[in-house]
Amino acid sequence: MTSARLTRTYLAAPAHRARLVQNAAASAADAVFLDLEDAVPPAEKSAALEAAATALTTHDWGNKTVAVRLNAIDSPSIQTEIARLGGIQRLDAFMIPKAEAVADIATISGWISAATGTRGAPAGMELLIETARGLINVEALAAADGLVTALHLGVGDFAASIGARSAEIGASPSGYRHVGSAADGHPVTPLDLFAYPMMRVLVAARAFGLRAIDGPCGAFRDAVATEAAAAKAAAMGFDGKQVIHPTQIEATRNAFIPSDEELAYAQRVIAAMEEAERNGHAAVTVDGKMVDYANIRMIRRLLSFKGQT
């Protein structure tokens, strides 16, 4: 069963940038991850770790899910990072970048469990699938350990991993398109570089009861691109999407919240199915379409995103 955590918007904040971290804590995002990895220059790594520890223990995070993105498994600092943060009660999860091998996840799980201290249960693990190797192993990674609670698609690093000529994080290359025949006037159909990895990550997450989080839209000043990317992830069935700037939160969250029309339709379906059950039936017609218990399960899934708007 997928975790009930509401993570429609997952805001990134560089751990060493105190003002950005404070703003993230005060933001309307459902979840925040403090970044120790790509957003932190090498000279600031130690300071970022201490800043993350301070932020976790001093800021009011409300009901947010709060995670820390660690450095890579082969970095010299990952064990120190886990040991320093693993016992902090307010930390919900460690994000593991470039997850590729089940053995690595087992090793990290051991480090997290050893760092639990007095908090009771160890922090969870959210795996970033952002390389070709990670994607082909995604099912095994999803099932690798009981601490794994979510899969994230790392769109930027994944595009780099496969050699895609992508100009923007989360956007398909302009050359990735199908050009039709001359007889039809060479119609052009844009193609989606991320359709396959998104579906692969989503199916693996669903198969093992994990949350699935899409990677960010890098063009954070482009409201249309931000909204469209979030709508795609929501329509596919993702639980949420990373955002790299607070201005993306509202549009991204709204893409995951059911519309008034969807809510009205859901109420009609539920009422019709309740009436059908009273009459001994398991299917009924609503608005000219047949609905049954599968529709009810889809509706319950939709309604779970409403949460606090």
C-alpha cells in the first residue's frame, strides 16, 4: 500500500543557504529536501551538514515531510552525514542519489539503522533513479529494503546518463520528434524523452507500495512549462513532483488537486454505486459510461490528493 504521506510538491533547498532553507520551512510545499549533494560546492560540504542538523532541530516544519539528500555512496562523507543526522527526530527520510545497486542500498540501510539513536524508528530512504543503470535495476531497488518509502526520477542526471541532447532539466530535446512523410506535408510530432523512465519508475513504485515523485521542471520562470510538466505527472499517477523554486509550488500542487468537476463526478459515481449495491448490482451507468469498483478505487486515489489546499 502506498504511503499516505502527502508529497504533491517536494521543494529543494541547498542546505548551506540559510535563507533558502528558512523560506522552504515556511513555504506551502508539502515536502522539503535539504540538499547536501549537487547544490553544495565541495568547499561548503561540512558547513552544509552542520547547517542541515541545525535546521532540522530549530525550524518549525509543520506537517511537511522533511528529507536530506546525501552525497553519493562512493563519497567520503556519506557515513558521516548519516551518523550526524540519523538520530534527529524531525528527519523523515534520507534521499539516496544515483541509486543503482541493491547491495549499496543494504549498506546504507545498515548505516541508517545504526544512527537511529533514541528516535525510535530509523529514518526512511527515498531513492533517486537518475542513471541508466538505476533505471534497469529499478524494480530490484524498489524491493531492496524495508526502509525504502519512495522513488524519485532524477531527470537531469538521467538525461546526461543516456547522452540526451537536452537543453533544460526535465524538458525533451528539441530534436526529439517524429517527422512524417512528404506526402503528408512532413507533419512534426514532438516526443517525450521521459515517458519511458517515468512509467518504469511509476510501475516499480506501485508494485512495491512506494510513493513515486517526478523530477523538477528546470524552467522555473516558465509558468506554462511548470504547469504542463506537473499536469503530466499527475495524470500518469505520480504522487508528486520536485520543485526547485517556491514560485512553482502553487501550480504544481494545483495539478495534483482534483478539480471541482472531478469532485462532482466522483460524488455522482459514489452515489450511483451505493445505489447499485443496494439493488444487488456491481456496475452502473453514470454520464453515459459504465462504472464499477475499479472506478471507485481510482476515485479514492484521486480524492487522496485533496488534502490541505
